[in-house]
Amino acid sequence: MPHLSEMEGIKKALDFATEAEKVSAKFYELLGEACENIGIKTQLIKLEQAEIEHLKKIEFLGERFKNK
């Protein structure tokens, strides 16, 4: 039973991380759309892209976890 509990904990952590990255990426996207300063807008786009990359990595880990 402890193994099952540990697996459920890992799944919940991955689900939480996935949602957090989606929210962060959307936040930077919306903020960038509202921003008129090109320098700041550029930085917000980079932050959004970084969050999307983090999301891809978490999704990859989630897929690897499912296959075990």
C-alpha cells in the first residue's frame, strides 16, 4: 500500500506542476498582450516561452511516469 500512496503523490505533484505551468504561461501571455513597452513585451514573451518549455518537460516526465 505505501507504494500506491507514493505513486498517487507523484501523480498529484505532476498534475499540480502541469497546471501551474499552464497558468504561468497564460499569465505572461496576457500581460504581454496588455503591455505596450517593446522591451518589457519582449521579456514577457521570453518568460512565456520558458514556461511552455517547462510544461513540455513536465508532460514528458508524466508520460514516463505513466509507463512505469
